[in-house]
Amino acid sequence: MPSSLFGKMKSVLSKVKEKVAKRVEERAEEAEEAKVKEVETMPEDLKKPTLKERLKRVVKREVTITEADIEDILDELELELISNDVAVEVAESIREELKKELVGRRVKGKSEIPKVVEEGFREALLSVLEPKKEVDLMETVEKARQDGRPAIIMFVGVNGSGKTTTIAKVAKLLKDHGYSVVIAAADTFRAAAIEQLEEHAERLGVTLIKGERGDDPTAVAFNAVQHAEAKGKDVVLVDTAGRAYTDVNLMEELKKMKRVLEPDLVVFVGDALAGNDAIEQAKTFHEYVGIDCAILTKVDADAKGGAVLSISKVTGAPILYLGVGQDYDDLKAFSPEWFVERVIGGEES
């Protein structure tokens, strides 16, 4: 995995650890000075046997983290997250979750801070990454096969998101798991999209059903489903035209296709480099057609990670895979735990 995706989040975490450690150390020193003054003002008959021994008994460099200690640090964290393309509502959620984890924690000096902050950050990230529902691609396909029908998976996204290449990667993944695949070239607006899928299908040895440029995309997709049913194929992957998510007419067309096909899954394909725009895309597609899960592409480039952190929170749909390169096998299975452990400090693979 690329270091850039995790590196930026690790940098954010490192800054928080350093600032909280410094603040706690300052609080501990203030507490120690106060205790020293307390001992020095004790009556003579209580000053036993030495000042050093009395300090050992009285001075405990233990501090309870208060909201006042970390409020400004959390403000800076929120701004830092937003600058890394994390959606505003998600940055706010991480801030509040981290505050909940830290306030009231008792720590003995700054040496304990890294672990305490890491634990809090881990829980805060997991809280925003955990989707409202779970989706398993292979389970979905297998269930449909057990029902005696092909699984229908519909891919949506804007132009340039890497949707066509992602469909080819998913086709390869399914084929590797022993499933027979049909691809529906239902992007009838762009001739290049059909040509790209023809090349991919030939290389992968899977069936492609296509129409002519300008054909009704829903009809093309429906023909692919009928072909899969007739030939006993396991899964139909439906490519759709990339469209501006602000184009109401094209979004309505997607609603029509979903209504006719009744797909098992609607997969949003988003460009991780698009940052906040990818998040807005996901929200709009979800509002119009209801997305079940997401695949984020171009994570191997200089992605800040904001889209990864935000999409599940704002849509409730899980991220299934990350596109991490141009080869067919460059599709990395995603889980919140996997992502968080690498932000906290695990292996980036």
C-alpha cells in the first residue's frame, strides 16, 4: 500500500500526541509545584524525616485530562482533518469521539500519553468507519447462485473515477473465485467505454454484452441479464455511463435502470483523489439510487485519506475495496480495522 494515504493520517495523529503530551506534562509540573509548596508549609512536627521522602509520599505526577486541557488541540485536529479532505461532519464526529475517549483519563506523566491518545484515536476512527450494514461480495454472488439466478451488480460513478477499470478488476476477482462473469457495456454514451470493456473482456476471458452507441442503456443491461440466465452464468457486472452527479436527467435514468434490473448490489466507484468532491458524489448517488457499498480508486496516488474516512459515515455504505494500481489484481480488500491499524502504526500492506 502507498505510504501517502496512511502517512498523512499518521502525521495528524503524531501532532495530537505531541501536543497532548506537552499539555499533560505542564499540568503535572504545576501539580508537583503545588504539592511541594503544600509540604513546605506543613507544621514542623509533620516534616518527617526528610524533604525528599515527604515529596515521594505526596507528589504523584498523575493528571486527569480535562476538556480545557485539550479543547484547542481538538480544534486544531478538526481543521487538520478537514484540510485532508475529511468531510466536515466526519471531522466533527472524530473530534467529539476523541474528546469522549480522553476527557477524564488519568495519566502519569507524558510517557503514557502516546498510548492513551492512540487508543482514543483508534476508537474515534472506528466509530466513523464502521458502516451501518455489512456487504460481502462473494456471499452476495453465492447466495444468488444458490437461488438459481445470476447476481446483478450495478456500478455507478462520475466520468474519470476509474469505473471501467474497476469492473475489470472485479471480474478478475470473481473469476479467480470460480464464478462465471458477464459484463454489460451499458455506458452507451461513450464509444471508448465499450472499446475498453471489449479489451478487458477479451483479456480476462469473460463474456461482454454490448449495444450500439446511443442505445437504451437499460435495454443493454437487461439483455446481459437474460444472456446470463440462459447460459447459466453466475454474475452480471453492469457498467453505467459516467455522469455529473448534478445532472438530474441522467440520475433519473439510473433510477430507471435500478428499477428494471433490481440489482443485488449498487456499487459506487469514487476517485480517492477527488477528496470532498468524491464524498459529495457518493451522497448524491446514494440519495438518487441508494448505494450498497463503495470502491475507491487511485489510492496508490497521493490520496489524503479523507474520502476513505468519510464515505461510510455519510452514506452508511461500507467500502469494499481500494484500487491501488492499474493491474487486474490491484484491488485491496478493505476493513475499518485494517485501515485504523495502519494509521496507528502497523504495516502498510
